[in-house]
Amino acid sequence: MRLALLSDTHLPVRAKEIPEPVWAAVDAADVVVHAGDWVAPEALDALEARAATLVGCWGNNDGEALRARLPEVARVEVGGLRLAVVHETGDARGRERRCDTWFGPDSDDPVDVVVFGHSHVPWDSTTPRGLRLLNPGSPTDRRRQPFATFMTGVVAGGALTVERHDLPPRVGRRDR
């Protein structure tokens, strides 16, 4: 089972389009996960049209039109792994403890992996309780990172392997 993991596309505010390497990953994926901050409903429409299966949530920059179509927290089982998709998990300090409380083995609805966004900072860690935390970064707004990023993954035998993809700078792209 192949995954494409995205967040913080911010279309059309930070970029006018999704970069071609991201589209290639979307086309190759069995499941596309987007952790919020789409900004425009057209971004959701475009991914829905191309993704075999799309799982997403809304982010803090998503207005009522997107919030009406997406949950705050999306949950799905993929290849035997339980995933939660949420935009914000709070400050990096204490993130593992908070996510263990919200989504870990002792929570009301435990998962194996949490995909989150908001910071635009790629993240891959495992909490003390064994919960995997992934932030794919942003493919369109690198902020203070050296590259815009997204992730792909493969679920096989109940295990998830993930690869981060750094995108080359684009001429004329508004980065900060």
C-alpha cells in the first residue's frame, strides 16, 4: 500500500499550483493523506479528482467551505495501520506526550500513526508509547526550512516505511 503524505499546500496563497513531483506521488499512491491548510476548496477538488483515495482534515487557514467538507481529525485504517490526521499538535516541546495522551494506546480511540501539519517543518518521531508522528512539511511554502517537502510511504506487513522528498527551489516562488 503506497501513501503520499502532504500538508500545508496553501493554494493559491503561497503557490499557484502543486509541484509536479507531488502530482507524480499522488498519481502513484493508493492513499493520499493531507493534514490541512488547503486554503482554497479548489485544492481539495484537484486532489479528490486525482487521488485513488483521499484522507484529509481542515487546518487553521481553512475557511467554512473546507470545514464543511473535512473533519478536524480524520481517521482511517491503511494496510492494518490505524492513522489519525490532524493539522495542529501544538509546540514541538511536549508533542510526544500530548499525542500519546490524545492518540496513544491508552486513549479512547488509539492509532498507530499521527500525520500532522501546521509548522511546515518535516518531522518523524516515535513517542515513548510507540506512536509514530509524521509531519510531511509543505510542498509549497518552505518557510525557514532549506527545502519545501512532502513524504511518501509504504505500508507492508503492518509496518510503515517513510521517505521525505525535498523539492528544488522554484523560480518566482514566494518563500519566506
